Amino acid sequence: MAWDWQLFCKETATGEIIAGCFGKGGDQTYLNWILSAWGWTLTVALAALVVALLMGLIMGTLRTLPNSPWLVRLGTAWTELFRNIPLLVQIFLWYFVVPAIFPALNDVPSVILVILALGFFTSARVSEQVRSGIQALPRGQRYAGMAVGFTTPQTYRYVLLPMALRIVIPPLTSESMNIIKNSSVAFAVSIAELTMFARQAGEETSAPVQMYLAVTVLYAISAFTVNRIMRVIEQKTQVPGFVAAGGMGAGH
Amino acid sequence: MGNLDLTFFDWSVIGPFVWKGLIFSLWLTVVATIGGVILGTALALMRLSGKKWLEVPAAAYVNTMRSIPLVMVLLWFFLLIPFAIGRPIGAEMSAVVTFIAFEAAYFSEIVRAGIQSIPRGQIFAGQALGMTYGQNMKLVILPQAFRNMLPVFLTQTIILFQDTSLVYAIGAYDMLKGFETAGKNLGRPVEAYLLAAVVYFFMCYALSWIVKRIQQKVQIIR
């Protein structure tokens, strides 16, 4: 079967093939559409990654604090809450349930809600990694901080976190790749990202194989790029003579 | 939308909708775990076999599966299986096949890490006793490897259970769909989604608590 890749040069409404494949004026080809869908996927994933790293770092750190049982409990509760509900259900929670309880959120664009859902979901995994990263440090490090007269925040800022964050880069690399893949779940609330494109364009053009292939390749490229970027960060921040031990982990 | 109507939380009303989906979610989890572990162990053994013609295809399969979102894999299989066998097999069967194929890639990485965690001396010891490759794997390596990877393996199974909700993409009737249908039929979608979240939370929380206990037990043995 010969595959017709000219499909991507078709105008989405009229079905005409446009020279140069990019629609001009108000016209939109499938190529335009898939690129904008890719943009949405990256926007959702990267924004959610920022949320996830921020909240994960805070909650993971809280869970290791000495002498603050309530903050430890807060961090643990956060992690357990967002880790034990499936992502799709969390997206529905943010999209349907939260605005019903807080009517003020009705005007918030659904993309923001999805970013929060994906970000908080991933923050639970990040928090778990950060916590085990801090706990993996020898106990003497904390004592050393105390011995030079550091307060607890200073100990974290100058002694524990700089090493712990380097340890957690490899697991955070896989979380960053996961977040790109997990952003596909946003199709369920009609965000115009790649999976949504694959479903809709596949149906409209009756050529789902080409559409799915293009989308699959874009996902792979995105995840691979993130992987390379994290690899560069890992090498740039490496402390000479210190090699973080890799472990096994579960995840998607 | 107004206030939530909590009287909706009545099992006798929503039970019939949810029960069928819950059974499917659990069944899918169990079948995909068993199938995924068998296929995943085979893939891991291929990758560790030292033979290029076995290593390369296994590595290609695992890396491909791991770089595509599960939702896309579900859509792919739902599209291609009818082509391949010439007749539609329904969303539920399609989901089962997809999950086995997809999870095998993840389980194979867990099994591979587990096998690699066994000191090489153990393999040499088996060889020194004159064991064949198969005997060595079955009697020496795999029993230890499976124990080492038990906690990660169980965590992956919990993630698998959570991921069964993604069969939403191809319209299979799982637990989430059960709650959604109940919510639509009774005109209470918001409460239905909330209840779904609560049920998923308690199931996964209980499972991960059990995993933690097992983890502690395994650690004592080692």
C-alpha cells in the first residue's frame, strides 16, 4: 500500500492540497494543525514540569525535616494523595469537581487546570525522589552542617540540597520524559494536543496510520530531546569524583 | 453547579454501574501483570543473552514501547489488530493485548535490573557446578533476582492498575467508565468523578501500604 504523505498538505476544511504545505491567511493544513498540536503538548508538559519540580522539591524536602512532625506529615499526605489517584481521574477532578466546589475557577482556561493536574500528579513522584535523594546522603553531612553552626534552612541550602539534587537528576530525567508521555492524557478534556490531533485527524482524513505515525514520531523526538537536555545538565553539574548510584524504579 | 449532593453516595444505586467496570479493571490488571511478566522476562533474557540477533530486536522493542505514551499504544493496537486478524475484537480484548505488550517492556527493564543485581560470582558458581544456561537461570539467578525486584515489581503493578483507567481512550468499560456512566445516568457527574477518585485512592493506598510491608520483610531477609 502506498502511503500518501501529501495528506499533510491538505487544507483541513476544503481538502484541497496547498502548495508548500503551509496554509496562508485563514487556511490551515494538517501540517499546520499537527505543529500547533505539538506546541500544545510541549506547553502542557513543560509548564507541568515546572509545577512538578517546584512542588516536588518543596514537599520532598519537608518530608526529611528533623523536629517538625507536622510538616513531615503535610509532605507525606501530599505525596500519598497525588500518587494514589490515576492521572486521568485527577484530570477529571480538576476539570469537573474542583470548579463545582470553587465556582471562581469556572473562568480558568482548561489548559491551566490540566497543567495543574499533570504537575501535581508528577510532583508526588518528584517528592518521593527528592526525599530518597536527601536520605541517601550520609548522616554525617547533616551533623557537619550543625557542627559549623548552620540553622536548619542553611544546612539544607548549603550542605544537603546541593548534593541531593545531583543524586536525583537521573530519576528526574525519566520523570521529565514521563511528563511528555503523560501529557497525552489531556486529550480526555479536549486539549488540542497531539493525541487529540491523532484521534480527530485520523477520523477526518480516514488515514489514521499516517496521522498516528507522525504523532508517535513527534512524541519520541520530544522525549529524546528532553533526555539529551537532562544528560547535559547532569554532566555540567557533576561534582568530580562523585558518581551517583543508579537504582531500579517503577514508572511510566 | 451549586452544592454537592452527597446522598448520591449510595452503593445500591451506583453499584450495578460500577461493579462490572471494577471487575474488568482488576481482571485487566491481573492478566496484564502475568502476561507482561512472562513476556518481559523473555525480553530481558534476550537482552542479556549476549547474542546480537536476540539482543537487538528485544532492545528495539523495549525502547520503542517506552518512548510512546500508553494512550497512543492503545489507539495503535485498537486500529491495527482488526487489520492484522481480519475482524474486530472489541475494545476490552484490544485493551488486554495492548497492556500485555506495553507492560512487557517495563517489566523487562525491572527483570533486567534484577538479574544484573545478582553478583557475577553466582553465575560462575552455577557454571562451575556444570549447570546448563537454563538450569543456572531457573535454580540460581531468577529466584534471587525475583526476590530483589519484588518491591519495584509490586509498585509497577499498582501503576498498572492506575493506568487501566486509560482504556477510556478506546471506550472500554472499566471502573472509571462505570462511575462516569452512573454519573451521567443519575444526572450527578461531579459527585461520580469525586467518588471514583476516592475509591481509586483507597484501593491504591491500601496496595502501596502492603507493598511497603513486603519491602520491609524482604529487606530483613537480605
